[in-house]
Amino acid sequence: MFLIVILRYGFNLGWIAMQESAMYLHAMVFMLGAAHTLKADEHVRVDIFYRRLSVRTRSLIDIAGTLLLLLPVNGFIFVMSWDYVSSSWLLLEASPEAGGLPLVFVLKSLIPIFCLTMTLQALAQSWLNWQQLKQAQANTQQEA
């Protein structure tokens, strides 16, 4: 982006393909990196309350959030984007800008890929949270 700005405003040079490639790269980072962010537990959360809770309560919150929010939203996005992405593939959609990249259909394909990777990671996280919940319950029973 820095190079694009310098070339455009410093040297009056600009290429639509270069500008679009920056947009494509940003989209790839965010859409493909979201599942890793969930795995690394780096997603946005109100930690003021969450960090003070027990492992059992945090596991319950994470499982409920995954089942009630994350999975339904991912499913909705996947279903609603399917026609949008498939019609783009049928047309082999290219940029509407002269000199733009001819890969809009590939860019749009990141939407269902995002949904699939997030769903797989959400299921893996839920399984780990379920295991933590069982372990916390076993520890509570042993202490009693």
C-alpha cells in the first residue's frame, strides 16, 4: 500500500492491477487467517469478566457461543454466498476496471473457504472445550 501511494501521488503512476492485488492480499489475510485467530484464542472478546471465570464456566461459554452464534452464522454466510460465488465462477468474473485483475471469481471463493475453515476450527475448539469441561467435572468429583 505504501508503494502504491508513493507511486500514485509522488510520481503520478498507478496501476489498477497493483491496487487490486493489495485488496486481494488483504482479503486473503483476513479470510484465511480467521480460523487461525480462533485457534490462537486471539479473537475479540470481553476479557474483563471472562478471564476471572473458572475453566468450567469458560468452557461452557465457549461451547454455547460456538453452537449458538459461530456455527449458525457460518452456515448462513455459506448458504447465502453459494449462488454469489458459483455465478462468479460460471462467468469467470474479472474486474470491471480496465487493467484490473481477471480473478474476481477466485477472490469471491474466499467466502465459502472462510466458512469451512472457521466451522472446522469451531468444531475442534468445541471438542477441546468439551474435554476441558469433562476434566473440570472429574476434578470436582475427586475433590468432593
